[in-house]
Amino acid sequence: MLALGLLFATSAFPAPARAADAAFGQFVASLWPEAEAAGVSRETFDRETRGLEPDYKLPDLALPGRPETGAAAQPEFVRTPADYVKEATIARLARDGQRLAREHRAALDRIEARFGVPATMVLAIWGRETDYGHAADRLDALRVVATQAYAGRRKDQYRAEFVLALKILGEGAVTRKEFRSSWAGATGLTQFLPSEYYAHGVDLDGDGRVDIWHSVPDALASAAKQLADKGWQPGVRWAWEVRAPGNADCTLGIPEVRKPIGAWLGAGFTPVRGRTPSPAERAEPASLLQPEGVYGPSFLTTRNYFVIKEYNFSDLYVLFVGHLADRIAGAEPFATPWSASAQLRTASVEAMQRHLTRLGFYKDRIDGKAGMLTRAALGAYQKSAGLKVDCWPSEAVLQSLSAPR
């Protein structure tokens, strides 16, 4: 029976897995000096790391002998704009946001006065990140950041996040049971990494601690401070929806091409629904954003657009949050409908980026995300190849790029 038990134990835990987990344990133990330097007690370190195991099901890992998992699960990069910025979802969240704006009016007034960030904007971040607290994170935050520090593609960043996660637990800011996160380690009502918690956390409710997990005032104030710390400009719209002229060049849709809104209007771009920018607004520098190339809505994006983008790098995320903020304030849906019915998968976008890099059109990261720079590079290739210039990644353009030359 003993031999049978040993055989079962051996077959249940293959040698490579045991070796990898042993190496993980050694790695975690090696971080004690960094944790001690950050103020984590030995008691906290031992208690929270005892029995800690890696989670190799997480995306964005780079494990020896296995292909990089990437971050293909992120909806911002694999769904069409119409599916991501879904009108039914936006309308529901806007109604809930209006109710919560009334419920938390006193705290939101203090946030606006202190940080210059509109109440609607922080409510929109809360709505997008966790559905106003209804979409609970399921993963053990400490396990997530430890795994990413050990086997992720951004190991140095997550070493620091792991140490600060231990510090959060050691200070009693949240219990381990309630310290839940996304696959990337973001936690709380408004989804902060541990480093962001320490950099931007605010105790607005005055109870002596920063609680982004249970205190709505603290979570919203912390989100506002993060935007303010990253350069939010009070009184400036995040973007203007516009109609592009027929001769608009979609390859200009990159952050580096910035012109006063008045200059864009002079080139034929027209604000929707007859909105008229003030003289001060016409002087604001803006970049062109066409998330579906020439097919869907167009936007003139201000500095505040790029501040929101530092919260989450996806253009669709910023559009969702910015539009939801407008809708909470009573605005109408986008005037121009979305058109795309399909979005290339991550692997196809990566292949497209490699071809564009080889041909000299693209100089940014190969990440499988069809952002502003990828779309503009694609448009430049379409110009050079005599194709229709629409700045939209499609299978037809990928086949053209892949053709022998």
C-alpha cells in the first residue's frame, strides 16, 4: 500500500512540475531582503508566502519550454468596437452611474474640488473596471503578482508589485481573503496595482486608512488623484466626436500629429450634432482617432484622452470610459455607428506588425494590438501598395503583406 501511495503521488505531480514549484518557492524566499527593505515584517512575509504556489494558467507568462501565453484574453484587443463599446451596456451603466452620482454627491463634490477631475469620469472608471463593484475579482492578488514576478514577461515590474502587495497585507489595509485581483494584479473597486495604491491612494472618508476595496469615497478619490497625477487638465473635454471629410488621411491618426482643434475644423472635420467649440477649446491641441479606420466614428482627442490611456493603454477602453462619463452627464449615443463586423485575432495582428516592421512602416512593439500606430502604419503601406487606404487591419491586407516579393 505504501508503494502504491508513493506511485500515485509521483504520477499526480510530475517531476518537472515539482521542480518548477520548488524553484518558485526559492524565488519567493529570495525576495525577503527586498520585502524587509520595504518595511514588511518577517512574520508577515512568512505567513503570507507559506504554501504560496504559482498559477501557470495566467496569461502573459513566458515559461521555459512553452510558448509565451500573451495577453490575448484582454477584450480591448480582440473585440470589435461595437462589441466592446456596446450601447446596451453603456446605457445601463449610465443609468446606474446617475443614481450613484446622487448617492455619493458629497464625496464627488469634494473630489472635483480637490483634483479637478469630473465626478462623471471617476464614476465611469468605476463602472468600467468593476461594474460599480458588482463584478468581483476572483484571483488571489498575492499569488498573481508572485507568479508574474517569477514567470511573467514583465518580471522586474512585478517583483516590486509583489513586495508592495505584502506591505499592503502587513499594514492590514485588506485581508488576504478580500485581496482579490485581475490576472494582471489590479485590485479594488477602481483596479489599482499595489504600486498605484501607494502612489495615488487617498483616504477621503477620513477613517485613517486608504480602502479602495470597500470605501467608495476612497476608491473614487484615488482614481481621481491618479488621473490628476498623470496630468489631467481641468475643464478640458477628453475628446470631440467629429465627422471626417471625404479626403481625410487616416494615416494622420497618431499621437504625434497634434494640431489645434480649430485647425482640424478648418480642414473639414465637423463636430457632431452641431456642437461648437469655444475659442479656448478651438485652441486646444488634439490628435485624430479613427478606431475603425475610415469606417466608424472619428474623434479629436485632447491631452485628457491620453491621461485616461495611462489608466489602461487601450483606445477602446478610453472610448468606453470617456463615452460613459458623457452619458452619465446626459449626452446622447455616438452619432456615427460602428461598422466593423470582425476583428483580427492577436496572432494575425502580430504577423501584420512583423511584415510592416520588415517593410519599414512600423517601428513600435510587436504586441498583437491594433492601436493607433499600427493602423497608421497599415495605411501607409496601403498607400505604397496602391490599395484602398482605410487604416483597418483585415485578412485581405494581411494576405497582401504576406505575398512573396
